[in-house]
Amino acid sequence: MSEHGTDHRKALGRRGERLVAERLEARGFQILATNFQSRWGEIDIVARRGGAIWFVEVKSRSTAMVSVPSVSWKQQHRLTRMAYHFLQRYEEPFDSVQFVVAAVSFDARPPRVEWIEQAFEGTF
């Protein structure tokens, strides 16, 4: 892929992450982290509402989603490790952890966000 294509994809991803964070805040979530880095990679958004902590993977497209985005077993394992790393440093009590995929389509106005809650079970 050309450098321009990569830049466009990154910009689209950042735009999707900002939109998802705004939508989460509108739903009463507190954003704990964006682009949380660990040695295993990056978690797009970590959010909290009440006792629930959401680890959100954002999938952005400039066209309509033709299928529900999925997270491979390898990605699930990596995200679970990163979530565990985050939770080891997090000092507030919590009741539950959920892995969520937010599928963003920028083909309409306003852009659409499809929430896939409990996208997979993380084991800690």
C-alpha cells in the first residue's frame, strides 16, 4: 500500500477513535485511556461506567460495513494480555470487564457506530 494510503487509514482510524470516545462519554462512560500502550501493542480505548470497565477495539471504514468486524483469536489473546497489564496498574475497584468492538462507518451523515458488546471473553 502506498504511503498516502497508510496515512489515510491512520487518519480514518484516529477519527473513528475520537468519535467512539465521544459516543461513550455521551452514554455516561468516563474515558480512562486512549491508545494505551504496552509491550503487546495498543488498546484503542479504555472506558468505565459504574463498576464496568470496557476495553474497546475500534474498527473504522469509509464505506458501509458489509459484515460484522471480528477479532481473531490471536488479537483476543493480545488484547487480554494488554487489559491484564492495564488492570494491574489500575487502583480503583471494579466489578466487571468487557471486551467491545466499535464498528464505525463513515459512509453516512452522521457516521454510524455499531457496538459489539461482549465481543469475546477474556481470561485473567
